[in-house]
Amino acid sequence: MPSIRRSTAATAALAALLAVTVTACGPSENSAAGSGSSATDHKGGGGPGLPKGMPTSIDGLKKWKDGGWQNWDEWARKAQDFANPIIKDHWKNDRLAKAKAAPEIGVQATGAGSEFDATDPEPRPVTAEQVARPYHRNMAPVGKIFFDSPKGPMVCSGTIVEDPAHPGKSNLVWTAGHCVHSGKQGGWMRNIVFVPSYNDSGVPMNQVDSTPAQQVTPYGRFWADWISTSGEWIDMGSQESGNGGSAYDFAVLHVKPENGSGKSLQETVGAAAQVWFNAPSANGISTLKAFGYPAAPPYDGARMMACLDRPGRLVMQQGTPAMDRIGCTMTGGTSGGGWFVNRGSKLTLVSNTSISSNAHTWLAGPHLGPEAERVFTAVSRKFAGQ
């Protein structure tokens, strides 16, 4: 795995990339994670225990790696049942290139939420623009999340975030809940990996298979050994259409390198974003920038894109928090991608892509309130002593 280190100038470029400001004004699975709780509220060190239906012996693990993971008859659903054994070289360049966009959670352009007073007028479309390449110099914390689902290999976007329990040595990645768990009608995805600065030089997708691995996966592949999402997403979330669960559509991954490097993800990449919980609501933020790897037409998932806009509010269901919404033409595959502001000259995550309009004119993401903070804190504390 090549060691790509960003210079001080590159760090400054991250902040310069975001010409944004923030104002100070503005306003379960029942047996696993109750409403508002984390999937990792239970105590325990190290990685997760293996749940029913997962390999519990060396022979079982071998069968799992030899293809047993493709049996979805026993689909782990409960929060504590997450498990993700490493299958080395499962995600080679060709398989990465074949992964499809995660199910797009679309909303009628003038539909859901429009009847609620807190919903702002629908934003005008903002055309997504390509992020400058190579990505490791311009937006290093952002990458792609790959996973297997009952419908085949799929892809989302994610962001390396700082871990207060391990300053400068974070192994945490922020994404959307629906990228790792299908919500009320399914369970945990499988073979979940994070690839920071995926396709670093942005070659067309039809060339990725023949491009050297050091360009496609410049820092390697990082497997999730634990994930937490909200109890609300597990109990309410839908991958078919946006609903009240979309307001809690976030997740935090704890990862480790596939090849066993002793360095943390943040040390390997040299960058991470801070998370701002309970930030001002949408009408208190002047502008923000959303990043991701759109993979549904007209995009092919090969390149990192971004949209800059002033957010508005979108309420999906009475009694759930207002989501942030921006105009943006990015499509499926963008899910989980970070929404950032520049706070104190630091790259700061305030939301992630969750849903879009069916016409791909806007994106909406959850406001990261106390529920999101509990999910994040639970993962951080779980691995604090390691």
C-alpha cells in the first residue's frame, strides 16, 4: 500500500475548497436499540460477537469466505448482530467497478413534506461539479463505501471523521444508515469496506479495471469491524421511499485495514473532518458543500462530485426533525456523502446525503442532533481503550 501524505498546503486547500460561512442565529429494533439509541449501546471491548447465522468456527468462517456470505436466508437484522469478517481480495478493481449505486431513496419533487409548515420552498437545481484531482490532495477524507446486498454489490459515499477518543488516529467513517442497514424490512449489509480517495485520478469507469491498484485504492481497503446506526432507522427506515426514518439516516463505521497495517485510517490518509452536532438548523447556515461519488446515470461512479448551495428545511413526517435540503443534480451512489462547512478553518461535517427528488434536482440529509451524537459517541467509546 503506497504511503500518500498530504502537505501542509494540501491541508489548507481543504479549507479553501469550501467558500462557506456559518451564522450563529437560527433555531428499533426493540430488543436491540430503542428509539434514539445507538446500535452499540451495550458494553464490550474489541469487535462484535458473531450472531446467529454467522460463522462461529474456523470451518464456518472458511465456508463464509468461500461463498456462504451469499446466503441471505438468515439476514442479521438486530443492532447487536452486525458482523463483517474480512474476505481478503474480495473487492478487487473489477468488482469495485461493477458495484451499482445503492437503492435511490427518491421523493416526489413537490410531494412529501410540503404540507408541513417547517418545510421551505423547493430549491432550484444546482449542477454538480467535478472535484479537482488527485483527490488525496483536494478532498482526502472522502471515499466510497462498497457492500454486498441481496441485489448484488453496491456503493455509497463516506467520510473519515475525527475521533475524540483517538486524536489524530481515528478509524471512524461517517455515512448514511441505508448504506449499511436496509431498515425496517431487512438487515445488515455484508462485506462492507471503505476506500478513501477512490479512483484518485478520476479515470473513466471503463478504464478502472485496467488502472493500477495504487491509483484506484491509493490507501487500500478498510473493512468495518463495527457499525452503529440509529434505532429509528432500523425501526422506521425504508430503502424504497423517504419517510420519517430518513431524518435519522446516518451511521458510523469503525474500520481496520484489510492488509493489517498498524496505522490508523486517519494516520494513513493524513486527514479527517470534525463533526458538528447540534449545528444551526438549515436557515442558520449560509452555504454548505455536499460531496459524493454519484453512480447512477448520467454519472458512472468514477468521479467525485460536489454541489454548493444554501440549505433549506424539509420535514418528512410530523414529529421528526427537519432535514437539511439543497439543490443538487447528484444521483444514487452519493448517499452517505458528507455535507461540509468551514468552521474555524477546519473541514466540518454537518450532514450526509440521505434522499433526493425523483428528478434529481435536490438532495436532503439529516440534521445531526442528539440522536446522531449518541450513535457517534457509542462507537467512539466502544473502541476508546484500543
